[in-house]
Amino acid sequence: MKALEIKGLKKSFRSNFLIKKFHILKGIDLEVEKGEIYGFLGPNGAGKTTTIKCIMGLLSPDAGEVLIDGEPAATVKARQRIGFLPENPYFYDYLTAREFLLFSASLFNIPEKEARDKVAALIHRVGLSGHEDLKLRKFSKGMIQRLGLAQALVNDPDLLILDEPFSGLDPVGRKDLRTLILSLREQGKTVFFSSHILQDMELMVDRVGIILDGAIRRQGRLSEMIAHSTQYHEVVCDRISEKALARIQANFALRDGQFILTLASDADVNLVVESIIHNSGRILAVHPVKMTLEDIFFSEMTGGSYGVPTSRSNGTGEPRRPATGGKP
């Protein structure tokens, strides 16, 4: 049974005068396994927050269904399993952090003594120790994010849904949040979060879904996406002249006395390596350069053209010629 399953989710909105209908979600299908961290990635306006609001019941979809542990997301049983942090949390300014979390615990009928112990532990866990009796109007945006995460954990949820959780956090806060989310996975929790900070997502997620223009463009295990996404190949060599390299293949750069050649395909690698050896050069390394999550994301956005090596300086300031791989 999946922790979260979305089938054929569609959502549209009408303009102010109810004339034109804007289709925001165009049939979203995705599955989140139990105990994994799922990264939901897309540009602004792609439909990430709308999808999350449909999961949480804040919006009613036009079509499709959302299941939490096999239960319809709208049921009380399913809601009790969820912790939620919205993109822009807003809490009552004149409550303290402790008062707010105790109030959140009361919504889940957590006994008072248990709630006080849990709130104290959560305040420490999200890095707000020493601020528990400070009124929220004096909190920074990053502190509000930390508090929002604490309230999302107050009911010890099986599934945590976070909408842009890194927003407003400084580098230390982002690292602390990454550590916390990874610890939740170790406890068997499931985390579904959206973000546009690709570096943080790449360090954490087990699987990723890329949404563009209201549709899932690509999803799967991040490790498999990267393993099967070679951006280009690099050949490192020395003991050969620039003139000889220019005749073999013009896509090269000189670094610390070594030549680094950039090649687009396996066939180019074989031919160029053979040509370098033929010219008495020495091969130091040959390795594929894998695409990062950022490369994969922009490749989807640009229709697959992102990350393909183009002309670089060959040391003369002139653009390089395409690789031919032929012997001189």
C-alpha cells in the first residue's frame, strides 16, 4: 500500500468574470512509497502548491482521487496521519511558541501532560530552545518556518507534507532541516515536499517528480535518473601538443599542464583516445560526467537540449570546431 497515491488529478480556475477557464492540473498521477523522501519539483506556476492543497483538502479537484494509506484523503482517519507545513505559514502574533504548539496539540486531543513533554522536545528538535516564551510577532521568517515544522510534527504523523520548507532559512537552518528530514526517514516516516532549491533536494530525496505546466513530466528514483543521464564525457591527457589536439578534436582546455577534452558521445571517446595515442599522447583519465538534478530539471524544461556541451575556449580565445574524432 502506498503512503500517498494521486490518480488523474485535475483542477481548473475561472477568470474574474467567469469567462475563461484556466487548467492548472491536467491529470496528475504519482505514487509515494512508505518510508521515502519524495521531492516534488517544478517552476513557479507549474501546479505544485495546487496539488498539495488538493491533497490537504484545501481545494476540491475537478476530477481524480487522492489516497493516504489507501484511504480517501478527505476522511478523518487519513487526516490524522498527516502533518502539514504550508508555503507561507501565518500564526497568531500574540501567542508564544509554546502556547501555539500546545494549542496545536489540543486539536489532536493529546493529553495536557503528554502535550507539554512533546512540545518541549519539538522546540528543542527544531532549534528554537530559548525562544519558547517569545511572542511570534518577534519571530523572523526562518524562525516561523521552524515553528511551522514543529506544529507539523506535533501529532507524530506517518506522512509529512511540506510546501517549500526551505523558504526563508539561512544556510545553517537549511542544513538543520535537511538533517531533521533525514532523521524522520530513519524513523520510518514518509516525507513529500516541494522546493525550488535543487541543491537541498538532491542531497535528500529518494525519488523525484518533475511537474511542468500542470503535468508530471518525469518521475523516478533520483539515483537511477542520474545513473542513466550522462551529460558528456571528459578525456584527460598530456604529452601532446595543442597543435596535434586541434587537428584531432578542438573541444579542449588546458588546466595544470593537462588537456581536458569534452566529448558528446561514446563513439567520439573511442576515436579521440585512439588518435591521442597515435600522436604519442598519454591518456590520464576517461570518465562520463553525470547530470545533476539541476541538469535533469532544465533538460526537461528545454526539451532535452540543456547540458549538451557546446563550444568552449581552446586556449586561443576562438570557438572550437565540432569533434571529428579522425586521425591527423
